[in-house]
Amino acid sequence: MNKPIRKFVCIALAALALPLTALSASLPLNTPGLDHFDVMVPNVETTTKFYMNVFKTTLHAQPFQGGFRYFILLGPLPENRAVGYLAIGDARGRGTYIGHFCTSVVDWRQNSNAIFDEMKTAFRGAGLGEFPGSTGVGGIFQDPDGIEIQFLPSPDTLVTAAVPSDLVPPQQGLVMPLRVDNVLVQVSSLDKALTYYRLLYGKESSRDDEGRVIFSFANGSRLILEQTHYVYGQAKTHIARIGIRVEPFDKAKVGAAITKLGATMLDAKEAGVLRFRDPDGNVVELVPR
């Protein structure tokens, strides 16, 4: 075969292979978006009671490591158990922090191994080092700053071991929760984090006037990345804030009531948003529908 014909055949074969490669690729992920948050605290019952006084909802619990793990449901529990939730777990002396956020992944059970293999290759190729894989229940892993992310099948569902709890009477709270709205992650290098999260979720949707980068998902939730800045005694990378979408509410009235529960009100520039620091020190915002 002469050189021009060989060159033509190679180009044609490469062109034919492109669609097959694209069809087999798992990244960026096919995800509806954020589904639940995990919060680690010293006293799970005290924190659970606080949030059940904030959210007008029902409570479920799961026996876990000699105690209970509580689930604040962010909506009614359907028959298929697909509902957002705030999981409250025992920090066991490790401090108080927001443990992880979860983005469910379509066909995760069938494709999890292939997705993790692709992540290993993609991260290595982007100069992000070796991906160590996942730990714990489902697919929990860490970003370059040690932020925990979890993948679960879509739709994300309340664990079957969780059953209704009588720790707090249901439907006694202040606002009606609808779903997870957003998570704010403070990172050490915005450029590095962007490389990482673009591989997972594709191109970001926007940047705000403070330089934060926003990934918007199909279910209306948002992942927000912010470059952390040194503040004396407070410089760290972490999940800095979580947001819950709720039914419209009286901001002044609800703010006063949450303050009486032991929270501290914080400024929020967004219209109608109520932001507070809970008694454990975690920052939460209520975003009206």
C-alpha cells in the first residue's frame, strides 16, 4: 500500500473510532446533581433536634456503630425512597464538620468500576496525581484538598435500614424543605480544583462577581468552588457551607426563631436567602423556592 492510500485509510479508521470512544466515555459524569449531605457532630441527638426544629419534615434513623445515624428528610418519602436528606453522624472525637456531599450517577452500579478506572487515567493525565479509589459505603473519595465526595446510584435513595424515628415529633419545624440546593467548597487552588471538577462534571456554568465558580446541575442544585484566603487561625480547605431549597418563608420571623434555637445569623447577599451558623459551627443557608 503506497503512502497516500495508507494515510487515507488511517485517517478514515480514526474518524470511525471517534464516535465509539465518545459513546464509551463515562466522564464527565451523567449525574442529576447533588442529593444529600453528611454532617459529623459531637452529639447526634442534640444536632438532630435542632434541625428538626428548623425543618418541617420527618425523621428517620439507622443503627450505626453502637448508636444511631439520623436522617432529616428534605421532602416526603416516596415508595421508591428517592428523597434528599441531611445525614447526622457521630464525629467520634474528630471535630465538627460537613463530611461529604453526594452526586448520584446514572447507571452507577453497572459502571462504577469503569468510571473509577477512567478517573484514574484522567487525573493522571491532567497532572493531578494518582487517584487512590474509594472507601466506605458507596463510592466515597477525596478531591486534591481532601474534600469528601460520594457517588451513589441515581436516583439517590434513603438507606433501607433507616426507619421512622420518634426522637422528635414530625412536622414541627419552621420551614418546609424541598431538596438540596447548593454546596460551597473552599479550595487551595481554584485552577487545580477547576481541572479536577471539570473532569467529573464538565464545563462550569458561570462565575459570580466574587470569583467563585459555579457548576449547575439538571436537578437545580449547584456546586460552588471558592479560592480559600488566609484568615488568621482559620485558613483551611473544607466544605464551607450547605444550602437547602425550601418553601417561601418569612425571613425575619424564621431568623428570630432559629436564633432562639442557638444559631447565629450571618449576612447573605442573595435576596430572600437566610444564612446561619448552627450551634455546632456549620454554616447553612435556606434558599426559598
